[in-house]
Amino acid sequence: MKTNASLLMFWDYDTQWGGDRSRTPGGPKDWGHLEFGNTDRLLELHAEYGVPATFAVVGAAALPGERPYHDPAQVRRIHASGHEVASHSFRHEWLPGLDHAGLVETLRASKDALEQCIGAPVNSFVPPYNQPFDYPEGMAISIAERREAGRHRTGLGDLCAALKETGYAFCRVSYRTVAEKIWEIVSRKQKDAPASIEVIRGIRCTRMNAPGGFNAQAHRVLDLCALTGGIVVVGGHPHSLHAGNTQDERMLVPFLAHARDLHKQGMLRLLLPRDIITEGS
Ligand SMILES: [Zn+2]
């Protein structure tokens, strides 16, 4: 396929580890149990439309134990279906608040648990809450992270350096530059443009460049990438598949159909992070 337009699709598989550590108003949530049935449904849908995805799995979920915290058999089914299993930390930690030792520990424990579960390498990472955002080298400053995380905090550069140290090769990132933030405040909308691969401290990264979910804006970024090239990075949470929001199955199915059609027309590559790692090596 000649086009360099590519789709990277992610599901953040949080389970109840993520529910317990929810940072949205109201504190801990109990949606963890929804992850499992909805993931089975996602595996059916992705197979039906022939679109592969990356499931960013909390490492502890791959250890033996019961739902809503564990389901190693389902993690193996995800891998066996041809999707990529990425790490989403060990217990859905808020990474900006970790010091270097804590950071290395969660990255290592998650990689080990997932690799032992699926019997294959896990080289890609998706940070919980999409943070850290703070990345001064990329002109991105997060005052909130600096205020809350304290002295030993982890910024995006520190995260990528630790990922390199622990054997990862890819990271999904979400920082916004100061200029982009100003543009977004003035125009009152999110700036969504095709993304490219950037290397941060030896780690190949792509930025989230569409809103979470599969609304009209996600379709627009997809169409724009198909025309002009570049990467569209979309994602959601399995537990939200029937939540009635932009991650709902009713929004997802037309998006999958659209991606499949563009792919059939030779206008879109369906990528996984492991393809990006291989292409870059
Ligand atoms: Zn998460």
C-alpha cells in the first residue's frame, strides 16, 4: 500500500484497578466489571471489520485471580486474536506523582506480568490518564502536574527515559504545546491534525490527535489523514462501550466500517505500535 496514512486504534483496559483510582469527580468508580463482557464484544467487532487494535492492559489484570481485577485468560484471547497487548502500568498509577524508583517498578512489573501471561514481548506503553503532560523540551508545561506531583515528579521526558531503561520502544503521548493550548482557548475547540512519529529519549511516540471516542470529529481527522497522510490516533475504554457516550458501540461501528472502507480503497494503513517499532529499527 502506497499511502502513509495510518490508523492506530487503542483500548485502555483498566479493569477495577483503574476504577479504584479514578481521578474524575466522585472518586472511585465501580465500572471495572464491565471491562470483560465489553472486551469480548470488541473482539467480535474488530474481527468483523478486520481492524486491529492495541489493548493497553493494566499489568496486574494479567496475574491469576478473579474479576473485576484479573482475567489472564481474556488477556491471552486479546493477544491470540492478533491485537497488540501494550502495558498500561501495573496498577493504573498516576505517573507524574512517582519518583524514578517507583516509576521503574511499575513499568517493569507490568511488562513482566503481561509477557508471562501472553508468552510474547510487550514493548509498547500507554500511560494512565494520558499523563504526564509536562514536557518542556516540547514546549509543553503542565502547571497542575507540577503543583500536585511535588519534588520527585515524573515528566514526559523522565517517563520515556525510564521506558527505554526498562526495555520498551513505543509510547502513546498526549502533551499539548503552549501555542496549541492558546489556540484551543481562543478558538474554543481542540486542534486535531494528522500526527507523526517523534522520538523522545529513544522512545518512538505518537500523540493522541483526535478526541477520545468515535464522534464526527474523529471521522474528520480520519478523512483528513486519508487525504493528506499522517497518523490518526483514536481510542476508548471497553467499560464505556454501552455508556451512551462517544465511545458507545453505536458510534464505534460506523467508525470501524469507515476505517475498513478506506483501507480497502488503499487509502489507509491499519497499524499497531509493533509495526512502528519494526519500521523504525
Ligand atoms: Zn486507563
